[in-house]
Amino acid sequence: MRARASNLSSTGAHAELDRRIVLATQAGLSLEPRPYHRIATDLGVDPRRIMERITKMLEDGRIRRIGLVPNHYRLGLSANGMAVWDVADDDVDAVGEQVAALGFVSHCYRRPRLPPVWRYNLFTMLHGKDRHEVRKSVAQIAQMLGDRCAGHDVLFSTRILKKTGLRFA
């Protein structure tokens, strides 16, 4: 019990700085060679301290991940397709790992079926310069899956949605 109380008081001592770091990073990191140094300057803290606290928050799960969210349109990839796959439930995890390893798949995840309306349980996000390029990627995946897939479809984006994570006031 003492160790736990010690951890809690340690967390409490850093809570204000951790909150300030989250607020400073939630809209994204600056596009520069040393973005954590920018945060440190803005918060008046040593850059090593910022990186130490971010590492701690990653380790204890308060921050789940730090990731890059590219603007596909600015990269010239204006066709975005969510390819959905009907894979045997017993095989979907193994198939998902294979598909996720393909360089042209940006997202791959399992979702529950909603029969009789929705039979698909594996989702893959693909991007291309046009829909033809996306369909070629879908065909490549379909060929790779062969008879392990009972069917698939591709749903193309029709508008840009702003993607943001949870924000704190």
C-alpha cells in the first residue's frame, strides 16, 4: 500500500506539468526538427523534462500513443477507400496481420458483424491518386486472401472529415 501511495503522490507532484504538456500537444506537434524543444520553450521547462514526462505518461497509459496523421489530400492521394472483408471469424486475426503488413494499407482493424445487414468483419483503409489505384490495391488484397475471404466491398470517401482526438479545455 505504501508503494501505491508513493506513486500517487509522485503523480500529484507532476500533475500540473503533465496537464500543461497534454494541453500543449493535443492539437499536434510543430513541424520542426525538435518539436519537444518548442514545447519546452513555450512552457518554460527543460526539454529533457518534457521528454521524461511524456515517456512516463506513455509508460503508465495516460497517453496511449503518439502518431502521425498525414493529410492525404495534400500528399496527392485524393481517393480514400475503406475496403471491407468477410473473413471467417477464426481466421480474421491472422488475415488482418497479413493485410496490415502491406505497405499501402494505412489502417486495418477487426469490427463486429451486424447480420443480416452487415457481414464484414475486417476493415482496411487504402489511399490512392484516384479510385482506380485504390481498386487495384483492393484486387491485390483479394488475390492474396483467395478463398479465405467470402466477399468484400470498397466504400469511398465523399467528403473530408476533420479528425481529432480527445481535447481538454
